[in-house]
Amino acid sequence: DGKAVRVYRDPERTAAELTRQSSEDLRGWQEVVALYERAAPYLLPILKSPLPSWTAARHLWRMFRGIGVAGMLELGQLLMKSPRGYVDAFFKTDEVKGLIVPWGLHGDMGPEVSGGAAFPFVTTISHHLQGQVAARGGAGNVIAALRFLIEEKGGAVRTGTEVARVLVERGRAIGVETSSGETIMAGRAVVANVTPRLLFGRLVPDAALPEPFRKRAARFRYGPGTFLVHLALSEPLAWNAGDDLAQWSYVHLNGKPDEVSLTYSHAMAGVLPARPVLVVGQPTASDPTRAPSGRHILWVQVRVVPAEIKGDAAGAIRGRHWDAIKEQFAARIIDLLQEHAPNTKSAILGMHCLSPLDLERENPNLVDGDCGSGSHHLDQNYFFRPFPGWSRYTTPVRGLYMVGASTWPGSGVNAASGYLLAHRLLRRAVPGRAP
């Protein structure tokens, strides 16, 4: 409707923006920011603690001493809410609620999903207080830096090499075999950043796994898919809601609670949403080096879409396979952008789209196009991730460990699971220290 609500890193500018919506929205924002600031010093370290563990318990005890019973109850009540329950408790207008609710879709948290408030709460307020982090020149530079560190320490990185199976002898992982038949032996451990369906359904021999474990791994659930649109632009988008919106890293469209609920329910039913939530990223707003001088790039994450298409909410797309309808659906996304930024079509120099099927083809961890490598509903989160009893990266096969987005603390560029497992393996390698 030509309106937008902005969050700045500057608290005063953000307060003025929220005041223009309503005084109730400002009060609610101040309440949740204050709660975050009280709890974050104790809550965030838990994300770098194995679950369950005495380390996490100590952080909870420190939180109890730091914010008291009332603070613990207030925080716990908020984190257990659904995204809609959270925003309804603190905010009045749909515009301000729309700042927060779409973040839940990144972890398969539709507006009505219990426990789905945690990610929107932490993400929205942390971005307000600390900003967002981006790699200058593109995310590939993060990968290049990590590769340099590994090789500098004598490690080797192999790309374009597919592991066909994990080698197991007498209940222990001893190495891997590649699709070309090469054998790579493991000195201490095989660490797999692979989602359960691949690791335990394809790479590890069935005979090496107890049947109850295999069944549990097969029941691991994945969330709805994502559709991606990448654009090369001759100029920034001219947003109806204000020229300044071109300066933002993220712009959410169609993100009011009822709109998100409709999108989520359609996708879960296998129906293409007519007006899906669009997460618009504008990288060149903060990093002009990502495009030639005077040019821009933009990406759109379409949240969320079904992996298997059973229908179309708009009644316009008849096909039922992503390879057949990808271009039609991409045209719908461009039309939606055009509604909010009328120069969209004239500014496009080039476009590349990825359906949920394409995403899984490029990275088998993105099952059905689920960018989170598994739903983050409560029964698959915290010490239930990936499933109860196996949240600390071990597997029934000795010497085989699983890390990545399918394990605690879940999806995102956080490296926490690998960090926690590395500490565990390094402790075992110290002479004289008990494993």
C-alpha cells in the first residue's frame, strides 16, 4: 500500500519511525529491546554450547542469577509463543508486525507455529543493535578465507569430489570412498556436514546402523521450499514507499501476519502462493564492489513454496513440475516487485532463477529446496535436533560425527556445530586428559 516501516541501527531514529505508526508500537519495541539487552549476555552463549550439557546449564544458572525468576519467566513465555502470538502481545499495527513475522519463515516457523517466536525475536533485535554482517566482495570470500586458513595449517580442500559412501569396519568409520572409487582414510574421525536423509539413507551402510536409529533418521522432517531470483540491474529499485529503501540490505514484502499465514498454509498444502513473502536483498547498497560501477545486483528469496506442486492459488499456472513452470512463477515474482518498485522491469539487465528442485540439485543438503536443512519446529530443535538422544554430533558409528544445519543450533552461517565438535575432538587428543 505504498508504506514501509524502517529499522535503523540508531535507536532514536528507529523510535521516531515507530512513533509514526503508534505509541503502542514504540512501547512494545522498547519492551522487547530491553528484554533482549537483559537476556542476551546469558542467552546467546547457549547457542555456542552443546545441548544438553553442563555448560548450557551454567549459562542458564547465570541467567537466573542475572535476570531473576520474573525475567526468566518473561523470556520463556516469549520464546514459547508463535510469531503471531509474539507480535500480537507487543505491537498494534500490521506494519510493525510485518517487520518481525517474516523472519520466522527462515526456520519453517509460520505465524501460528508454537515456539516460532525465538528466531524473529533474536534476529530482529540483534540486527537493530549490532547490524547485519556481509562479506565485502561476496560470500565467496568467506569460503576463500576459510580455505586459506585450512591450507596454511597443512590441510587439503577437495572440490568437485563426491563421497559415495562412508567406510565402516567393526562399527567404526575408517574413511570414505569417492564416486570415482578413490579411498580416503581417516586418522581420527569422519565429520559429515550432511543432512540425515543423505548420511543415514545413502552414505552409511544400513548394516552399520541400528534399525530404530535408521527409522528415526528417515522421519526427519524438512520444511517448505524456497524459490530464488537473482537480478542484475542498471539502477537501484525506485521504491514507492520511499527512495531511501534502496539503501536497505533487506526489504520484506507481503509480510503482514495474515499475508504470511496465507502464504505458509498454501505452501504446506502444495499450492503455489499467489502473493508470497518476498525477502529482497540489496547487496550493492552496502557493498558497491559486488557490481560494475553504476550497476547493481539484487536477489529475492521467495518464502515459502511447495516442493511438489498440487495447484496454484492464483489459478494461472497449470503445470505441476518446477522445470515446466519456473519461468512463469519467476514472472509472477517480477510482477510483484513491479507493484512496489515501478522501474523493476526496465532496470533488469539479466535474471537467473532457482526453483526448490534446482537448489537440491546444486546442494543435496537442501532437501526439497529447504534452505534450513530441516524444520526447526520444537520437536526438531534445541536438544531434539536432529532427533532426541543424538543432539551432540555423535552417531551410532564410532568415529562418525554429523554437523551442519540439521544439528544444533540449526541453520545460518554460524559454524557453531563444527566449532563445538572441534573442541570435543581436540580435548580427546590432549595427552593425559580423559576423553
